[in-house]
Amino acid sequence: MTFPIDVSRRSFLVNASRGTIALAVLGVTGCGPTALSSVTPSEGSSVPGAGSSGASGSAPTGGSAGAPPSSAVGSVTWQRANLGFVSAYVLARAGEAAIVDTGLPGGEGTIHEALKAAGLDWGNVGHVILTHRHGDHVGSIDAILAAASDATGYAGEADLPSITSPRTLTSVKDGDTVFGLRIVATPGHTIGHVSVFDEAGGILVAGDALGTDTGTVAGSKPSFTEDLEQAKASVVKLGKLTFETLLVGHGDPILEGASAQVAALAASS
């Protein structure tokens, strides 16, 4: 078992009117505590992941914290970039990385630290996947795509018109594959919300379709949800998947038996 690095920084308060999408959403969702900038280890594991697009990964081989496994072809490791009340994630395999969400404006430094913890740099980033359009998840997209100049950006089709990006983003839909990771449409929190599923490795990156900041797995927060019925249906959909590790936008990762907890939530909805 390896341990991903939990990279934290002080988040900051953005006050803006509803006229600006990124800042308005941040102002609404930015209710969590801030965190001092630090680099501290958090429990996690190096898990088998997808290989090249469509290929399954190999078993984990261990290794030091943040380092790629010693015989890593196909294996996926993950790093959490903790920006206080919201997190982005770096998924790495065989010298390449996918970043899932870009966090708050100014979050690129924390994400860079997570990349370095994985033994990588901006030049290794091939993919930037946005789970949804809210400002606390897309706030650093300009800086991230500027730094990762060869990366392709992706978002759900329905959210694309609301995301301002320095270059054109690629639309993704349910069942698409990016970096060997399956895109799962999970509308509700926003209409174009997507989750990212490493089926072989048993990792689900759920964005805001799920959260753990209440201390247990919960669905999309009603006050920030565009369509509650769709959000509940998305929880049911995710509850039918099998995965050990759950990575969420708000709250700490669940490292073991995560899908059983999501299935229980779906059954109680």
C-alpha cells in the first residue's frame, strides 16, 4: 500500500454577484473552512488502474509516498490537491497524468504540488477533466491549461457553455473513455455533471454528485443542486458500480468499501 500526498493550501473568500458564474457559485458553495498551506500525508492507496485507453491495469506494486509503482505499466496512483473546502485530483499512470477538476482560482500551485508528489510536472499532463461548471471546480482552468500546454480539456456537454476556457474544451458523455477512465454522466448537481470511473482500479471521482463533508456519504446538496430528481437518480446509478475508493469534491476520500456505502445511500433515497 502506498499513501497519496494530501496537499493543502489556504483557500480564500471570493465575493461576487450572481452575474459572474464562477465567482457566484464560489460565493455560494464556499462555506467550508480554510486550511493553512501545508504538505501532510493522508491515508490512501496505490490501486490498479486502466492502462492505455480501454486497457485494464495491473496490480499495485507498492513504493514510497507519491512515487509511481516500481513496475507501473497500467497502474494508477492518485494524489489529492486539497484547497481547503474543495479538492482536485491528479491521476497518474506510466508517466502521464489526468487532472480532475481545477479547484478555486489560484489553485494551480496546489495542483502543481500534487503533480510533483506523483513524480510528474505540467509537461506530463495530457488531460484535464472538469466534473461540472461551478467556480470552485473550474476556477483555475485558465492557469492549468496555460501550464499544461499539451493537455486536452473536457467537460459534460450541457455545462460547456457556462465554462470560460483559454482553449476549446472537448465534450464528453456517458460511456466515453478518457485516459482509460470511464466517463459516467451524473446530472443533477448541474445538468452536465460527470463523474470519472477507473473500473479496473476501483476508483470513482464523483465531483459533487456525492460528498463526505457531513462525515458520511451524502448526495448533492439540495441548495446547490439544479435538479434534485436527477441528482437522486445519479446516486442510484453510482450505487450500482463497484469501487473501493471514492474521491469527492467536498470531504475526505473513502478508501475502502466505498461502493457499499453509496449503494446504501441509494437504497435510502
